[in-house]
Amino acid sequence: MLYPINFIRQIPIEIPVKMILMRLGYRNKTTEMSISQRVKVSSLIDDGFAYCNAAGCFRRIEIMDRNEDHIILEDGCVLKSKSLADLLHKSSAIVLMASTVGADIVRAASDAVARNDGATAVIYDAVGGQSADTSMTWINDFIRRQLGRTMEKLTSQRYSPGFGDLSLENQKIIYELLELEKLGLSLTLRYMLVPEKSVTAIAGIEKID
């Protein structure tokens, strides 16, 4: 019997300003901005973040079998990836995770494009992408703290479909096992998540030595 899905409807993240600026290409020692430019960018970041509705979920699933290029989960699903199998070589289970900041930020960026405001669209896009990543990190850290109580830990890395040799088709497995439609997400025929500012990941669970 599979573990239940844990849904987090409101993830309490702060605005990841530093990472947003890095995503936009700003560097503290090399990028020059006037005070007025800094104020405008800061205001747009704040405005964009107001459109973000961070939410997510996770689920523990036991590993039933494995070899050098795939793992078999307790529900019979197979994840094919040598890199993932290497990462999970000490793991007895995995955690599937998903985070999203919703569709409002995507619509706001599209609206900015429609009115020929490319600068705002680019900033909103960076805010949405980085906020989704920050939400995933929050979930990862939350799970890590929970596992510490049972003398378990997460692998130091996590994998997402489309990374390395873990094909994007695996997104369908994660989507179904996490029942992501309950978070308002859908999956395209090309295995892309909608709304696009959404992220999935896989991490392993190991015993603490």
C-alpha cells in the first residue's frame, strides 16, 4: 500500500531576490544600475511575487528492485536512468516532489508581452521560475527535517525529468503518482507541466550510518 500524498497548499517562502537577480544576469560587482533602475526592478520583483501562489506536494515510495540503469517502484512503475540508479544505490525508497507558483504569474508575464512591455515580462518570468525552485527547496528541507526523526536522510542531490539521462517521459509517472491535477496542474502531450512555473523532482531516502 502506497504512502499517502502530502499536499502543502501554501508554502511560506520569502522573495528570493538575490537568486532572481542572478537569473536576470545581474552581478553585484559587475552590473551597474542607477538608483532609479534598482527601485524599478525591485518594485517589479515585488509586483511579480504578489502573483505567485506557492504550493506543492510530496510522496514516499519504496524501491522494490533495481539494476544499473533503472529502478522499480512498489507500484510497479519503472524509472529508467543510469544516473538516477547511481544516485539511489544506497536508497531504500524515494520521495517524489512537486512545486508550483500557479498560473497568475504566467498570465501576468503574457499580459506584459501583449502590451509590449518586455522588461516586465522578463522580470516576471524570472520571479516565477525562481520562486518555483525556492518552493521545491522548501519542500526538500521540510522532508529532510521529518526524516531526521527516523534516522533517515535524503540524498544530497535530486533529479528532475529531462535532466541527464532521465527522460522527460518520466514526468507522466510523477504526475500520476502525485495526482498533480489536485494542485491545478496538467500535462501536455510532450510531458510539459502547465502552468509552466512548476517543478517536479526525485530524491532518495537513505539510512543514516
